[in-house]
Amino acid sequence: MPETQRDVMPKNPYIMPVVAPPDNGAAFEALLHDQDRARDYLLELAWPTGDPFCPRCGHRKVYTLSGERLRCAACKYTFQPFSGRWINNGALNPDEWLRLIVLFVEERSVHQMKEELGLSYNTVYKALTAIRFAILANALDARQLISPATGLDSYLKGNRLTGGPREMRMDTIPVYGVLRRDDLVFIDLVPGFQAETLFHFHMNFHLKLIRSGNLVYTDRYKEYDALMFCGNDSLPYEVIRRYDEPPHIDAVHDEFWEYAQSRIKKFRGISCQRFPLYMKELEFRFNNREKPLAEILAAYLCALVPNTD
């Protein structure tokens, strides 16, 4: 049966669903083991008005086909209820998604998650990647980050996480800045800066570099409390000098930096390609530490994957 025709929805690759959390924590808990209720909750986040629309062109006139498929009357695109959204990147049931979100908020390890959910390591890892991309996609600087400048664009093929990381060298590894504004923190991509830039500043202008594993960070630089990057085995770490005095961000015992460093160690083996995903996760957790993270993340997952073309 065809739907009645409605206004065409404006094309907007950053459409955010309205966060519609359950009435209380107990209500959300009840969704975790009820697939039908979990699905209804996620559909409400994907289509807050209750009316489906085409994820490709935004048109609101769609037709119902068999097997839960829908077809756009305008562009003829055939899609599923969660097509084009981050939540479509992972073979999880609706209740499994919500349980995974709760475990993610609790900062469980991948191994703990797979045991609790009864899923494979690869399935959990891919779903967590979708969560982290959804967080990053809702940052103010999302377009800058999902781009060739960071290499994160190579993970996306259309609206699917099916790509792979590009190889990075000293002249292509991006640099990020830690910026504090009152009680908030922002992790910015620093345009025009690569790992090579910081090594040059260190050797020729005495910019202090500190190494912790593959993480390298600096003393205060302009408005940033520190610049940082995640390196790989190709970098000349041996040229980094030792200093008696700690860099600014360590000396002031910055609350975010102490919070972040303790968690970076838990991530284990972060690559330079995936580094911004983890740093944006920490930015999100820190800036929203008094808010209901599970409900926010469910809404982020139900948002459309942005068009990066």
C-alpha cells in the first residue's frame, strides 16, 4: 500500500534524530532483553515523526514492499528501515545493539563484551567501530575529520564501513590539538601539521616532545594546551630529548589529560589511522559525563551516515 504523499524532506547528510529516552533507567533496562521493544525504540530515533523517508534523497513518499523493504517514489531507491545509518554497520539485533551500548558506556573490553553478548570478536569490534564513527560524525568538526587529511574517509564506502586504513608516513600522520574551554575539552585537527612538523619544531625550535608508546605530545603551543599525534614504527623516536621539567599539560595536572591517559593505555595498540576515533570518544565521554550516554549513543547510531563526497 502506498503512503500518502508528504513534503519532501530537505537533503541534509547530518540529520540528527531527536533523542527520545525512556522515562527512566528501569525502562531503558527493559529494552535490553526485548527485541521488539528495542526495535521500536530505535525506529523512533531514526524516524522521530513516525513517518519513513528516503535515506538517499530525503523524499517522504515511500512504498512498502515485502520483507520490510521500502521504496522511494522519487529516486526509486529500495531500502530497509535502518539503511544509510550507522546502526546498519553491524550484524546485531536491536536488543544486542542496546546491550552493547551499555557495555561500551561501562568501558568493558572487547573480550568482555563478546562473552557477555555471545558474539564473535570481529562482530563486536566492527560494531564498536560504528559507535566510534557515529560519535565522531556528531562532532562539530566532523567534516574535517572524515576526510583525506586524517585518512578516516578510507574506512567508508558510501554509507558502509567496508574500507581499510591508508598507510601513513611521517609526512602524512596528522597532528591534533588539545583545547580547553571552561569545563569542556576539544580535540582539533591542526591543519597543515603532520608528525614531521613536530619533529622539525623539536629539533630546530626546541618544542618539547614527550613520548608514551606511540603517543607523542608537546608542550603548550599557541592556544593549545598540547599538540599530539599517534605514530608508528617508521618514526625516529630516538631523536626525542629527555627533559627534567614536564610539559604544560602534565605540570598543571589537567583533568581531561589525566582522564585520557589512563584510558589510552587500556585501548592497546591504537594505530595512527584510528587515533582520532578514540580521542573523539574521550572528548565525548568527558564533555557529556553528567548526561545519559546510552540514550545519546543510541540516537547517534540511528543518525544517517554523512555524505563525504
